[in-house]
Amino acid sequence: MEVRLSAARIVLLVSLLTVPALTQQSGMIAPQLPGRNWALPPGVRPEPPRGDDARVMRLQAIHEDAEHLSALSSSLQSDLQQLQKGMLTKDLAENLKKIEKLSKKLRQEVAQ
């Protein structure tokens, strides 16, 4: 059984098969995955956060810092109990420095 194809159909078939292959090889179309940060064109700056958004983000950061400070404080309590028993934990000095830095940061953020 022989199928006759017209010249127009052959050209269309060849072009439909070669165009996708050529674009994949030359990288003309970059794959864009959902959720990916696409680069902005040069000279275009992202819109700064609005007043409400910035306020919400600031309050959220303060809340997260306060939770972190609370967690460090509770771990410090157990470290101090170990110290009273004569056992010095290796990260006690590091945790004290973290608490000091975090409390200073929270003080500055709350004062703003």
C-alpha cells in the first residue's frame, strides 16, 4: 500500500519535526519551571514592598526573633543547671553570645 503525499504536506511534516529539535539544541527557549525566580530585564527594578507589607514583614521578623530568643533561653536554663553540678557545656559561651546579639537586635527593632 503506497501513500502519496503532496509537496506541501511533506514540507509541513519536515518543518514540524525539525523546529522542536533545533530549538532544543540551540537553547533558544530556556525552560522555566514553576516557582522559579525569573530574572528581570536590565533596568527594571522590583516594586518595593508597600507600607502594610513592610510592617507585616517587620512584625513577623520580630516574632521569629523573639521565638528564637525564647528557645535559646530555655536551653540556657539547662546549661546553667549543668554548670551548677560542675559540668560546663561546650556551647554555653556561644549561646550566651547569641542571646546577647539577638536581644540587642530585638531592642533595636522594637524601638523603631
